[in-house]
Amino acid sequence: MTADPQAQGTALAEIDAFIERTADERLADYLEFLRIPSIGTLSQHDGDVRAAAQFLVDRLKKMGFENVEASPTGGHPIVYADWLHAEGAPTVLVYTHYDVQPVDPLDLWKRPPFEPVVENGRVYARGAADDKSHAHLHLWAARAWLETQGRLPVNLRIVFEGEEESGSDHFDPWIVANKGRLSADLAMISDTGFFEGNKPAITVGLRGLVYMQIDVTGSELDLHSGSFGGNVQNPANALATIIARLKNDDGSVAVPGFYEDVRELTPREREEFARMPLDLENFKHDHGLYELFGEPEYAPLERRGARPTLDLNGIWGGFQGEGSKTIIPAHAHAKVSCRLVPDMDMERTFQRVRDFVLSVAPPGVRVEINKLNDGMWSRTPIDHPYVQAAADCLEDVFGERPYYLYEGGSVPAGATFSNVLGLPVLLLGFTQPDDQAHAPNESMRLDNYEGGLRTLVRYWQKLATTNR
């Protein structure tokens, strides 16, 4: 790709003109994609998921991508394609997903979820934001370059997943099996959005996860509390004791060594956190909170995205029906999750929690703790050249410098690309904060969509001349 500013400007002018004249065709194509009820979690929609994959395959082939396929996985297919003719330019592995969430409760939808409607500058439909918007944006960003310039300024490898909403069971094995054809310089995940107030943002950090279950058993059957009370350990009481010991009064985790491997935030990272506006009163009101609570030496946004956590997710045992039943339950159970940050190890964290739980367990019961699942964290430095190139393009299109987000949740693909393929990961998405993804009346703002398209075409051009 030439670094001549005049030639670059001419190319962008031609692409912007293409974007303008194809607006109606692009919207119609987007709505056609949204009409496909590709609910990945429901087997009765398996054919629809395959139809959505074929929609993508057809368009990638038509615009000139190579090695295009709906690759079998043992579950829903992964759509793969590549265009690798930009000699000397970076190679970007682009990830989105085309499966969508179920639509229940259906009675809360104001419009049928798979009959997309354009109203007040938004497209309403299931998947309009999460994540068909991004899959469609990437199709049209590539098409804009190929139809106007005959080539892309960078090399692209496309990986569109069909099982993101149902657990990605076959994703990591597919990545490992196809590692040889996934070499790249950068992984871009488009499955994120903007900051509060619809401010442009780049996600540079994702927390990892360790999820476990604690099982406490005291007897084979429930016991009469009058006959046995005072002579046996109550598993529910024992579990309550264990759970109470896991956290300190200030919200910090009491497990010995829990913070030992945690990478502290740099001054630059804390500066970026402080730059993000957060109205605490509005935040509490919007989410129905009484107060915010957590490690006192860290700000709320730091606690949300860059600090580790331990939370009780569920607890059960004993009688829970109407009225009274005087028993000592035979067993009690709890689900516990830990969110992990750099440089925490999933297995070491689990072992620390497990060992502590066993050490504080009261006598008279049997305690077991088992890991149910886990996922790695990922973090890309704010000052990475590829991140700053994206920031420049967002500012050019949306008129303000983006915020850098550290998301509290996990995007499994991010950890996979980082830890299996060894790639820096950029999470660049364009959905608005009130998109209601996973909920009734999901929507995508068309100005975010159109701005996202212009950002992507500029980003491919800028990457071509960015030092790696």
C-alpha cells in the first residue's frame, strides 16, 4: 500500500462515495441477514444457523475472498475466508459471530424479532447489534475496498463463529486444528461497543474466569432437627461459615495469595480510567443499586475491569417450600466465580480458593470443591501501535478521542487468540450502550453502523503504513 498521502486521500474519497451510493443496497442486505433466525442455542434453528453461515459464504466469495468455506466443527460451522495479496502489509485475523440469542420473553418485543424494522435511526431485530451488525460491517468494509480499488491495503483472515452464544464448545479445538492457516499480526474482535453516553471506545482488556462449585455433605438423608439438632453439624450452617470467610469486610478477597500474581495498573492505565466520565448517582439509579461497594483504594471502573473478584453466584440446600419443615439438610451447595486479571493463572487461583475452603470448613461435614469451567484474561497495551491507529481512525470519524475500556466480563475468543495464537488482541466494536443485546427490542443505531463502516475502511488503510 502506497504511503503517498494524495493517493490515500483519493482512495478514501472513492470509498466514501461508494458508501454513499450503496446505502440503500447495504441496508437491504443487512435486513436480509437479520431475517435469518440463527439462534445458536436452540436445535430447531440449526438449519437457520447454517443459512446464516451460507449468507456470509456467498458474499465473501462474490467479492473475491479465497479459501471461503463454512468449516465443520462438530457443532455450528465457522465461516473462514482469506485475502492475502497485500505484500509487506500486516495480516489481520477478524473475528465476529453470526449466531444470536433466543428471543424469549416474546411478549415483551414491540416488533417481531426477526422482522427487522427501521425506526428513529435504529434497526430493531434480534442480532441487530450482537453481533450481526459487526459481521455485516466487515463484509461491506472489505467490499468497499475491493470494488473501488481492486484490492485491500492489508491482508485479512476472516473467522466468523456460529456458537458464541451457546458456549463456543468447538471454537478452541477448531483454532488449534487450524493454527497453521491462522498466522497473523493482529486479532481484531468486533463484539464490543461504545462507552456510556455512546462515546467511542476501544476495549483493550478482558478479565478471565474460574467457575467452581462447593458441595457440603453431612448425612445421607435429611435429619429431624428436633432429634439431631445440637449433635450434628448442619451442612447449610457449615456452608454459610465457609462463604462468610471468603471475603473481608471491605470487599477484598480473603483467600491467601489471591492477589499475589495480580499485575498492578500502570500510571497511564489509571489516568485513562480517571478520564472516563461516570456519573455514580445515575449509574446507581439506572441499575437499581443502593450503593457501590468494593476495594476502597480503587475507583469503580477500575474495580469493574482491572481488578480480580470472587463472587457467590448461587447457594441452595434444605427446605425451601411454603410453610415450615424442621430438618437439618443432608447437603448444601454453592456456585462461586472468580474474575481474573493479568497475570493470574486459572489453575493456581482455583487451587488457592480450594485449599482455603477446605482449611476453613467446620468439622462434621464432607466438603468437595470442583472447577466447572475457566477462561483466560487478555490485555493489549494502550500504546500498542495497532491500538493507537484504531484510536486515530475513531477520532477521525466520530470527532473525539476514544476511551480505553477494560471489560469485566470475558470474551473467550480474545483469550484464545492471545494465548493459543500469541496475537495482540484489539476489540473494536460500534454498538451503542443501550442496544439491549440479549434482551427484547434489541437495536443498532444506524449512525454507529455507518460510522463503524467508515472507521474500518480507514483502519485498513492506516494499518498498511503502521510500524509493527
